Amino acid sequence: MSSESVKKRKKSRLEKTYWGYIFIIPFFVTYIIFSAFPLVTTFYYAFTNKSTFGDVGEDGTEHYDYVGLTNFYENRVVSARATISDDRPGEVRIQGTWYKIYEDVTGAKFIEMPGDVTYELAEFNGTDFVCFSGKIWELEDEHKEGIEAGTLRAVGHQASGVLGNETYKRAFLNTPLLWAMGFVPQMIIALLLAALFTNEKLKVKGRGFFKVAFYMPNIMTAATIGAMFLVFINSGGLIHQLAVAIGYIGENDILREAWFARAMIAFINSWMWFGNSMIVLIAGISAINPSLYEAGTIDGASGRTMFWKITIPLIRPILTFTVVQSLIGGFQMYDIPKVLAADIASSLDRTGTTTIMTTIMAVAFESPSKALGLASAMSVTLFGITTVCSIIIFGLFKDRSEEKWIKNQKKQQKLLQQQESGVAKA
């Protein structure tokens, strides 16, 4: 074989085998840089006390420590000096603020402070210790200075980290609720419109125009849509005026309610995304073989029956994709709640607009500590929640008809083998 033919053979093998991999190299490079590397880095920072903008020492290097699971949960013992006054009976002053004293069934006195902190009170005995609830707590030197006998001390426990953060807990419950409130009507409308536009009997005119019109909100940026609806919601806006007109609120009142805020966010998300879901579903329905509907019509099946027995089962993969995609986007909801809650004059209640992503961004960039480690731990938790929910959805939408058919085939084969063996013995 000549050298020239060998070269041609090698070139042909390269063209057939490797060019496909060469063309997808940019995808893998982009994925590693913008997806895989940030994901690994986030998992690493979740176990450190790194700040967002870094603590750079004299040597020019950034300093942060490994803290283990502290960012996920920590129960710390906290203490503070408390004073009482005859002018305010039943109250105690801690760090310049007066709090009401409560007493439980055991007789222990305690107060509740913001930040999920519960302090129990005990009388300082003039030495180095304070006693309450049958436990002796030794005071640190910085707490002894200036303390006289009879001064009250408040000692308690404070939960911190992802599982101890009250804002994150509220966001963890709020975010799935906001997603469900927006997704359910979005899918109902998208399915109805997809079925309407693909029905050859109705032959709706102007289908192309309606598809473009319904998809248009998805092209606009979320910040623009949030700002637009904020004008309607605030005092003097269209929605505010309608609420005043029907007597829901007074003319000088505002719509500062958590459920109203949730309803507005859900409505905006449904309005933005139902067109996108409709286009995806139309593509799935259009790929179904028309002969199946013709067979159903010949058998006398109604349009509703064919929709539930033919259309829905055959677009199951499309539905799964739509639900999972919406779930991931819903759990990462940030733009609309952030814009609606950013304006101080906004009518929306802040508790109704709190989501997991707004909490993460606030911890990382808006809090005084700029706790990137804690924000990374929250992101890791969100990643775990999204993964588990996606697996559950894949399991619920899984097509088990093929598995049932295989099981039935195996049963029939076993019965035939038993019958054949019985005949052979006879």
C-alpha cells in the first residue's frame, strides 16, 4: 500500500471520527468556565467564612477559614446585660431597648428578641457566675466589668446559618408557593391555547399573529415588566384605583398585603411565560401523527377524549420538560420580586415578595457582613432542593406503559413455557 493511500485513509478516518468532537469543544469549554467551575467554587465557599469582596491581608492574599457546617446550622449561646426599672414593671432593658418579660409554667422568666433569639433572665449573684433553669453559666471577663449584685443577665441560644435564618425559612416556603400560583394557570392557559391552535376542525384564523402576540411578553426583560406593573400598583395607579372604586381599600390607603403581593407576582409570571409554554406545546402536538386522530374520529371518540387519551400521553416528554424548566426558573425567581419590592413607595408587602434568590443576593451583597460563605450555603441548599424536586417530577411523569407491556410479555412467555412443559410431561 502506497504512502499516499495511507494518508487518504487516515484523513478519511479523522473526518469520520473526530470532527464532531472538535466542533463541540467550544461548548465544553464554555460549560466548564461558566457552569462547572462556579458550581464547584460555590460548594467550596459554602464551608468557609469568605466574604463577598474578600479580606485581603498585608501579604496581598485573601484570608478566610474553613468553618465546616456552621454556614448550614449553628446554635450559639449568647448573653447580654439587662437592667430593670421601677418605672417600667414587667419589662427589661437590653442593649438600649425595652422588652416585655414573660414567665413560663416552670416559673422561668424570659424575653423574645428579633432574630430568633430567646433570652432567659437570672439574677447576678455578685460573683463570676449567673444561674438560670438549673444551669450555671460562667461569665466572661468582658461581661463582669461594671456588673453589681442584683443586675440581671440575659443568656440564651441563637440559631444561625441556613436552617437558622428566619428570612431564608420564610423564603423557602414563599418561593414554591409563588411558583405554584403562577405555574398552574400558566399551564392551563398554554394547554388550552395549544389545543385550540392545533385543532384542524376549528381552523382558527390569524394563528400566526396570536402566537407572536402571546409570546411577546417573554421577549421583554423582567425588570421592565416589573417596573411597568409597579406603576399600576402604587398609589394612583390603575390597580390601586380599581381597589378604591370597589371599596376594597380607602382612597388614602395602600395595598400593603402579603397575599396581594404574591398574587401580583404570580400573575406577572403567568402572563410572561404562558406564551413560551404554548409554543413548546404546539410543537409537541404538531409532531403527533394525524392518523391517530383520524382513527379516534372513526371510532367515535370525542375531541375531549382524544385530547386526554391521545394528545396528553404523547406529549408527556414535552410536559415533563416544561414543568422541570419552569420549576428551576421559579425557584430562581429574582427579577420581578426584587423590582416590585425595591421601591420604598411600593404598595407590596415585603414578606410576600421574599424569595430564595432575593435572600441569597441580600446576604451576599446587601448585608453589612457580605457573607459569601453563608450565601453559598444557601445556594447549595437551593441546588439540592431543585435536584430533588426535579427527580420527583421525572418519576411522576415517567411513562410506565412500556414497562407494563414488557411485564405482560414476560408473564405470557412463562405461561406458554408452563403449558408446553405440561403437555410434554403428559
